[in-house]
Amino acid sequence: MNQLIKMNYKSKAAMKKILQLVSIFILLTPVQAATIQDTVKIWMNEGNSFYQQKKYNEAIDSYQKIIDKNFESATLFYNLGNAYFKNEENGEALLWYERALKLDPSNEDIQHNIAFVNQKLEDKIDVLPELFLHRWYVGIASSLTSNQWAIVSIILFIILLFAILSFLLVHISWVKSGSIFITFFSLIFFIFSILFSYRNSTLSDKNPEAIILKSVINGKSTPNESGTDLFVIHEGLKVKITDQLNDWIEIKLPNGEKGWVKYSDLEKI
């Protein structure tokens, strides 16, 4: 009996310690999160200050510290791209501009900087012509992120339900006519918003893109050094990744040409 009492007492004591540790963890977590947020703000301000002083390497280091903590934002990536551009590293600049654009597709400053840096690139490769409908579809889908399109689809679904309920419950002719009109268009836009959201969420997996970071590379016919040289490309060019074999990546140029390059010569967006 005494042993049982002692065991119960030990169990209660152990449980009490566990609860205390859990309570301390819960209390400390917001404090730790706040501390990290404060540190990130310090690094961000530090990076901006270095940028203003034209100390671009130091600015890059400060911004990179934030990224190493798994923080990301369009502003952070945009600032890092600016620092790389000022440091005359166009490949890295375009890489971070493109990453910023993925987080904020409608940002005109990012779009302008990408176009500006692209004008400075050595490679001037013609892009394969696209059908108008495909270009229109891609243009609209790319105007928002996958999550933003998901929010739009939820709003449209609510409007759709409201329109259907209005048609069923309100017995006024102009309300019924308006409900039919709203139902039709909200349904169409709802379907497209779902398609756009799905397209953007799977785009990086189905059609990953990358930026060439090496100054000059030769595209090979096979994934090895003995392959025939097919083309020469330079730093900053954006390409599509179509295959990978060990340390080699098959890329597709804007004009449709394909070739193999080393994995270390580029970085995925």
C-alpha cells in the first residue's frame, strides 16, 4: 500500500514537472518569436543603412542573415536584388527579383527592375511565339499568387451562394433577373480563379525555372563534359528546367533549344 502511495506521489510529481515545462515553453514561445522579429528588423534596418552608404556587400550579408532564418518577403528579396545589382552581379540580382515577383506578381517596381536588368544581359534570345489565348491566360493567372487566387475564389463562391439564395427566396422579377446574371458570371469567374490558383501552386513543380549564375557556359548535348557544345549562354539568362541527371541539368532556352549544363551553373527561382 505504501509503495502504491509512493508511486502515485512520484507520478504526480513527474506530471507536475511536465506541466511546468509545458507552461514555461508556452510562455517563452511568444517571447522568443518577438525576439526573432526584433532581430530581423535590426538586420533589415542594418541592410538598408549599408545600402544607403553604398556598402553593398555588407547590405547583402545583412539581408542574407534574415533569409537564413527562413524569413521571406517580396520587399526583402527586392532589396537583396537591388544590392546585388549595385554590386554588378546581374545574375544574382535577377534571381532575387524573380523570387520577389513570385511573392508579389503585380508589383510594378519589381517588373521594371527585371526588364531593366534584362536589357543589360549579353544574351538576346528570341522567345518562341505564343498563341494569344495562352498569353492572355498566363498573364491573368500570373497577376496574383496562388493564395490570392484562392481568396478570390472563396469570395466568388460566397457571392455565388448569395445570388442563388436571392433567386430562390426573393420573388421580385428584377431581383431574379439580376440573380441569374450574377450567378452565371460569378460561377465562370469562380471556376477560372480555381484554375489560376491550381496553376500557380503547381507551376514551380511542373515547370521549374532558373537563372544562370556563371558568366559563360556551354550547353552540352549529353550530361557530361564530352558532350557536343550546342550553344553558349551567359549570366542572368532565365531558363526552364526540363530534366536532371546527377550533377547535370537539362535546360530549355526561351527559343526552345535544349542542352545540358552543370547544376552549379544555375540556381532555381
